[in-house]
Amino acid sequence: MLNWSIISEMKKVDVRERILGGILGLSVGDALGVPIEFAYREELKEDPVSEMIGYGYHNQPPGTWSDDTSLTLCTVESLCNGYDLEDIANRFLRWFKEGYMTPYGVAFDVGKTTRVAISRLKHGFSPKESGLTDELSNGNGGLMRILPVAFFVQNMNIAEQMRITHEVTAITHAHPRSLIASGIYVQIIIGIMENLDPETALLRAKKIAMDFYRDEPFARELKHFDRLFSENFMNLPEQEIFSDGYVVHTLEASIWCFLNSGSFEEACLRAINLGDDADTTGAVTGGLAGTYYGVKAIPERFLRKLAKAEEIFGLVEKFFESLYK
């Protein structure tokens, strides 16, 4: 069992460091996982990744991040000017059509549900109508980009926090299960921003979720999060943690890696080496660990290779200033 009180006392993290750490941590986790997306866990056990490598599955240079980071940065840029759902959705369209907020001007690794939803936006659907609502559309494409919303809504009441979280998620992923997953993640991040340790932040998110989602259409979906909310979740063996693209599995895997690590680097490397949807597991874990440990905890060797690291840093500084001006 990790002693979180000792870890927390090792370095006090201020708000700016947490926000920078969260967004840059997400980008680093994404980029670490891109070359080994869809790799088998057994292969990675024999030859685990510990550095920012390149090429691999997507044939991209080291430090290349994917749609996880692109859509997160689209959201960050939009939220610098306040909350405007139409503007966020339009930036998603620009990403898809123009390569806006990409490392090298081209969108790649676009998820099926995200692709369909953005096509619907292109054909005139509003962002409140574009997201897919069927049960088979519960991939992790809404969860992977929701992190900046947590920073934006932190000081609002719970109802407003959840409304904005759900609306932004539902641009692409509008099934209640996906909305709950984003809601839980955002509440964990808010707990971390309130200086809670990881286990306490998860307990806080559980209490809020069990209360907020007690009515339909959410109540029937809560059972899918029973394992995450169980007392023994942190102690599950790795072979029982799944790292595919299903939103519940991504949320579980990321939180499990975060809870069972003592540093940003350990959490991210544990996440990506689970294999399969390595970039998104890495991104979601990187957002958690980066927010908790702060930007100074992200190894410099990762940041030096991260594509457009200076631009991301500058954008997040702008975001921070817009929140705390």
C-alpha cells in the first residue's frame, strides 16, 4: 500500500503546476503509447517501453501525439474564451478537416464513433445532437479529451460541473455510460485539485456519482462501474485490468495504474505497457498523474521529445491565466 501522505509532503504542488502537469502529462502519455497501440501485453512484458520511441504502428516520429491530445487542445483553446459548445465542436471539425491542433498538420487515428459524430456535425447537426447514443458507441473518445473541462468547472456547483462535462462528452459520445465515465473522471481531477490523495479523490468521486446518477437514464448504467467502486479495486491483479477501447475499461485501467504507482513516470509507463489502446490509456493516466504530481514531475527526457511541447506549454499557460485572471 502506497503511503500517499508521505508522497504528498515530498512536494507541494500549486494550481498552475497541476494544470500544466495535467495537460502536458496527457500529451506525454498519449505520445508514449502511439507507437505501441494495439501491441500485445505479452510482447510488452518481454520488451517494455521506457522511453519516447517512434514509428511503430502509426509510423510517426518519436513524441507524436494523436487525436487524444489534439481534441484536448481544441477544448483548451476554446475554453480560454469561456464555455461555448458550438466553438468546441467547430474546432473538432477543423481538426478533422484541416489538421488543426495536430503535430504535423494531419489528423490520424480517428475513432469510429468520433468520425461518425464529426460527420454529423459537418452535415448540420448541432453539438447537442451529433453524439452517438447507442450502447455500442461507448468507446473512450469522449473520456480521453475531457480533462480540461475539470479545470474549467472546478469552482462551479455540482450540477453545472456535470452539465458541462456531459455536453462536451456528448459532442461525440452521448450514451449515458460514456457521460458517467467522464463525470467520474472529472470529479477525481477536481478532488486532486482540492489536494486529496488519489484514493480519497476516487472515494469522493464515487459518493458524488452515486448521488448524482441515482435517477434514470443513469441509474441503470451505474452497475457498469461497480468494480471501479469496489473496496478491492486497487488490489486487482494486472491480468484482470483490460486496456481496450471500451470507456469503462479505459477508466478502470487508468485509475488502477494511477493508484498503483508512486510517480508520474511509473504511472504512465505502467499504463502504456498494458498494450492494446496504449495511447488512450496513457493519455487518461497521464492526465491523472500529471495533475497530481505536477508538471515538474514529468521527466525532461519525455518533454524534450514531445512534438510542439513549447506550443502546448504556452497554450496551457494562456488557459491558466484565463481561469485565474
